Amino acid sequence: MAKDTDPTASMAELFGSHLRRLRLRAGWTQAETGRRVHVVGSRIAQLEGGTGHRPTLALTRALDAVLDADGLLVELLPHVWREAFPDWSRRFMELSHRATGIRQYLAHEVPGLLQTEDYARAVLGVGCTLRDPAHLEERVAARMTRQQRLDGPDRPEYEVVLDESVLLRHVGEAEVMRSQLQHLLRSAGAGHVTLQVLPFRSGEHPSLGGSLTVLTMPDGSRVGYREGAEDGRLLEELEDVMSCTWAYDRLRVLALPPRASLARIRAVLEDEYRVERVPSRSKRRRLAKVQLQQQGGRRLRGGGRRPPRGGAGA
């Protein structure tokens, strides 16, 4: 049975089936196709068989162009990459791709839609489901591709509540965190992204155990999703979705307003991830205070006696 009609076929096998059909239509061998996109013929054989490492975006675009596929292979690629993630997260990713509204609370990390590539690589590199370095790169590429929807015409309204611990947890090197926090500030400047920080002082709340998401679908229905460190659960029953929605609304009330949230991110950037030899904000205040005191003392010592209050004719 052809892979594109086999209901048990993986997306990698479906991709390979279409690639083989396009190659045969062009009348090329696997080796010739490989030469045209600057890879060995065995790499084309792997892709057609749905084996080996998944295709990169650059290779897929090249194949799409030389085989005159009219974007078919590029359209299939996100679905191929999605298989690099655990089963429990794939359905959620599919729904997220169609959602018109996304509301998230993140307890432990920056949401995938707002992660920089280096931050994503650091976070995804510690998962217990990771197989090898190539698997990591597949996941990173998939995550970066998903972010493109925030820049498209059908982008969803996106609301995020970040636990304050996300800002303070060092992920990767200092430069990784510095760039990530700067990216959050830029993203929050977009009209369709609302970012709030849930401060430590807010105390206990309904989602201390993990992260949650509420998706609004094109038909107006909602889907909930709760996620822990190594698993997740999709919530589609009305009662569960309402509970998830209530929890998110409560978190949004407890969180700092958007403008104050951005100020908190900037403060963390200055105090925790500052550039070398640049003092922190609190230290700059202390230095400025000392300098003002010293300058005032020098004026009194160098200027002689103070002038009479009433002037010469007092």
C-alpha cells in the first residue's frame, strides 16, 4: 500500500512517499536528485523511506524548488517535525496551530512560542525522551517553525502569564538568558501579545503544580491543557475546560499589570544578566548618591564661607 493512502503511515513516511512521487515524475534517480540539492543519494533514499534524520527546512525548500512541488513538501514539514515530540504533546500542538486565541500560564520556562533558539536548545536538551543530538535539532527546528504563526495574518491573540521564577532561573549561559529576556520585551511590544509576570509575593494559586493553557478554537469552543515536567493532559470536557479557564483568570488577576511586568523583566535584566563592567541598577543608585554627597561637600569646602542670607544690605 502506498504510504500516502496508508492510515498507519507516519508523517515522515508520508513526506517520503510524496518526495518519491515527485522525483519519479521528474524522471530522476535518487543520486541525481541528491546532486541537485547538494546531498548524497543515500540521503534522498532515507527521506523517501521515512528513515534517518528528518529533513531540514533548507533541504526541504531546495527539494520543493527543484521538483516543482508548489510548496507541498514545505507544508508537510511541520507535521514531520511534530513527530519528534512525545505523543501526549502532538494533539495539543495541532490544536494550537488552529487556535484563534491562546492563553498560557508557564510555571517553569518561557513558552515555546516566545523562546529564542538558544533557549529552546537548552530547555529541550534535558528532556528524558531525547534520543540523540539530531533529535534535539529536530525539536528545536520544529519549535522555531511553530513561532512563525505569530507573524502571520492568521496569528492568534496571545496572552501569557509567566511565573517570576522563569525570569530568575538560569537556563543556558548568561548570554542565553540575556537574549531571551530581551526577546520577551520585544515580543510584548507587539499588539497581539500580552505578557504578565506572576510575582512570588502573590502566594499560593490554583496552578502551583504546573503550567496550563486555554485554547479558543475557530468555532468559539475552548480546550484546556495542563502540563507537568514530562507529561501533559488535554482537557476537552466542559467542566474541565471551565476549571482551567477559571484558574487562568485567577492567575491573571494575581499577576502584575502588563506595564509593571515589563518593568520587572527589565529589572531582572539589569540586576541578574547585566553586561560585564556595567553596575546593576541598585548599585548605580548607591554610586549616584555617594557622588552627590561628595560633590556637595566639595562645594562647601572649596567655596569658602556661605554668603550672608540677607545680602550686603541686610
